[in-house]
Amino acid sequence: MSRRVLQGVVVSDRNDKTVVVRVERRYLHPLYKKVVRQSAKYHAHDAENRCKVGDQVRIRECRPLSKLKRWEVLADQPLAAA
């Protein structure tokens, strides 16, 4: 089974070895034909505490690491600061 990979922006890095990443998706509304933006926040494992708020990162699905963490920051991160 392949693991999903998402891209988003770090919105919090307060916790040790954890970052909160906001992932935004856009879709066309079926009735009004307008592009709608929807975002979700994911807790991701950042083992070396390298990511800072505003960084653009890619996260990958993984086994449950804690109550909320089911994602991990990919090693070639961060992509760029916003």
C-alpha cells in the first residue's frame, strides 16, 4: 500500500519533535462552479526539530506515533520559507 504525500505550511512548532501542518485543497463547487478552498491541519513527526513556522513542507502518512500524529515530515525538508 502506498503512503499518501501532502504538501502544506507549518503553522505551529511549539511541541517537541512535532509540527502542525496546514494542507489546503481546492475544488470546484458542483452547483455554483466556483473554486472553493478548504484546509485541514495535520500533526506530523519532525525528529530533528528542523521545521519552523512558515516553512513549506511535505508530509507522508505513517503508522500511529501518538494520539494525534499519523504523519511524518519527509527528510528533504523544509522546501522553502514563506
